[in-house]
Amino acid sequence: MNDDCFLLTRRQFLVGLGATVLTAACTSKTITVFEQTTTTAAAARPTIPPETFPRVDRTLVVVELGGGNDALSMVVPHADARYHDLRPSVRIEDPIDLDGEIGFHPNLARLADRYAAGTVAIVEGVGIHDPDLSHFTSMRRWWDGTDEPDHTGWLGRYLDGAVGYDDLLAGITIGPGPSQAMLGAGSFVVNIADATGLAPAMPWWIDDLDELFAAWAGFVPVDVPLDELTPVERAIRGTTLARADLDARLAPLRRAVADGDTDEGGFVADLRLAAALVAGESPPKAIYVHGHGDFDTHEDQPAVHGRLMADLDAGIEAFFETLEAAGATDRAVLLTTSEFGRRPEDNGGGTDHGTASTLLVVGAPVRGGRYGEPPSLRRLDADGNLRHTVDFRSVYATVLDGWLGAPHEEILRAEYETLPFL
């Protein structure tokens, strides 16, 4: 048997990030369905019942810049002489000026045009109290969105209360695996590895892909509602339903990939795929894009971060171009996140882990401009890092209340100030 392909073996039923998993294909070409197990700490908290929140015909797309994006190179405080003093090796000499004080990295030219058109919000000084400069610890806090992590994520709890198990494709991650941000205690998350995952390879002994999924479907009773099945049965049925639904929704994009009409990769491919989902029938409520590029720029930062900014700029443009062509620009808002920023002082070739960062919110419904208070480069903390001025949960609260129509207090388990960018 092909070592990369398997069917209903122990390797398919994994417990990772507190999720029951069933994989629907082979190698990297996968569509995978995840749900929370009942054995994790999440079981100690009651699941938010479905239909607690209104179902809105809107999608939130989160783009995670994993590794700790250098906000001071993405949104450059070029008018501040202190910035130039702190960064003799990695400072951006030719930013695209936005207002005489700050400017975008020169590789964000198309995003700068969208800022000028009033559809980009820049949220400065975003961070958290008692910051931890560990990647995993920090990401865990950002994924969870509360001060008491329980193996669910902030968007997963939203999906629990908005759709539950009723809408299999309400939550989709695009990337190398699931994100805990999307994992709820009573809802599914479907992971797509990439656009090629919609036409997976088959085990050598299966002649027809429909035969493969039909075999899996036979393990599940057909007349029992999803929420009454066991976790494994739900995963099996969820996988077969997801495959059929995604296959229909994304047939045009899959054909383009198969015909060689595009050789795009990175953020461009993933965000074009996300836009195709948004523009289709019954779009997801939340899409989480992650796993592309390493924003942990300890060395060779000007070259590495420059390439990442170019990829991000092209990806965001591809996303909105696809929506504009489909007449669907009012359906989605895009939010960038990163687990922390970088130190304001460079290390001679890069920057080390820092604290406060800058997030972007992009879309036709967005009130463009600058939000939050820029952290001072002259009043650093005892470790030489920026002092945050906006709790990252305020950004979450704003998109939950203002875009998804869900009261943030129940999802984030506390009340936070909201910002007027929506």
C-alpha cells in the first residue's frame, strides 16, 4: 500500500489540540473535519447552545502572521527620530507615507491604495497584560481569547452559539492543520490543506473516489441527527458531507488549478481560495488562514520580512479582486493577527520577540483610518519593549459585536472596549 495513503487506520483518529479528527484523503491533499472531544477541560464549561447568536450572511476571514510580525516594519513610524535611532540595521528607509507620521512597508503598495480608498483600518498598540514572549504560550492566549484557556477558541465558541452542528462548513481553516482559535465544544471545523486538497489522490486499491467516501458513509447510521452520533461517527459523516459540499462549491477553482491556469502559492493561493468560499452559495461564517511564512525574523529581516510583506500584499489584493469580480465585497471583513510584535531595537540584522503589535482590518464595510494609541518609542517597559495600549480582545470584541452580530461578553467571558472601525 502507498505509505502516504490509508483508510480507517489508527493514524486517522487522532487527538490533537483537544479535537477528534478524521482525515478525508492522503498526504497534504486533505479535507479534514475536527470537533472538540468531551475528555478535555472544555467539558467543564457548558457549550453555548446553537442559535444563541443570530445567523448573519457575513464572513470573518482571519489571516494569522505566525511567528511574531514586526509591526514597526509593516506600519513604519517614519516621522519619529527615535525609530531611526533604535533601528540602524533594519529600519525602512522608503515607506509609503500615509499621513505624514506613519507609512506602509514599500511592498504593501496595493494595500496603501486601499487605505487611501478608506477600506483599511490600522489598529496600533495591540497587546495583552503580562505578555509572555513564548510563541506557543502567546498564540494559545490569542487563539483562546480569555484569561482561562480551556482548549476552545474564540471563533469556535462563536460557531457553537451561531450554528452548532447544523452547518458543517460554517468554520473553515486553510493551512497545514487546524487552529485552536476555530475549535469549539459543539461545532465542526473543516480544514483544507490548500486548493489542491479538493482533488485528493486515492489509495492504490480504490478505483473511484466516490467509492472511498461511500465506504466511510456506511459506518454511520443515516437516520440519526449529527448531534446524537458519537464523536467518531460525526467525524465520518461530517467528512463525507464536507467533501461533497466543498466539491460542488469550489469546482471552478479546482478546475483552474488542474488546468494550470495559476501557479500561485502562499497567501495568494490561500486567500483566493477563501474568497471563492465567501463568494459561493452558503458562505462560511469564519475562515482562518494560517501557516504561510515565518514572521520570526531574528536575522536577515529586511530581505525576509520584505518578501513576507509582498506576499501578504498580493494575497489581500487577490482576495478582494476575487470578491469584486463576484460582486461580493460586502460579504467579508479580513483581520490580521500575530502572537506578538518585535522589540523596537534591532539586534544587528533582525529583531527579537517583543510585545505590542499592529493589526489590520480590511474590507468594504470597514471605516478606514488609524485606531488605538501608538505605543511610545520613548517610554519602553523594563525589558525595552513597547507598552501596549489596546487589549487584543478589544479587536475581537469589535468584530464579534459589529460584524458577526454576536455579543462578545459571552464568547470572551469578559467585557472589553470596542473600537469604531466597524
